[in-house]
Amino acid sequence: MNIIGGIQAFAAGAILTMLASTMMPEAFEEGGAVVGFITTVGFLLSFVLSKLQG
């Protein structure tokens, strides 16, 4: 993986976490910061599965 790809992947994860914290305030109240991380992991998993499919 090249440097730019790594930076873009990190930025994408940060944006997903920010969106999760903005769009899901109740989840963050009860679950804390881990909610953003889990949202990002879920997105990554769906991306990987879609790439494996075809």
C-alpha cells in the first residue's frame, strides 16, 4: 500500500466516525466512543465482502 492510499484510508475512517457521532447521538450517549469505531469496522467489513463477491 502506498503512502497516499494509507492517508486516504485513515481520512475515510475519520469521516465515517465523525458522521456516526453526528448522526447517532443516542448511540454515543449509551455506547461511548466505541460506537464510531464499530460503525467504521462494519463499513470496512461490508466493503471487503462486496469486493470478495465479485
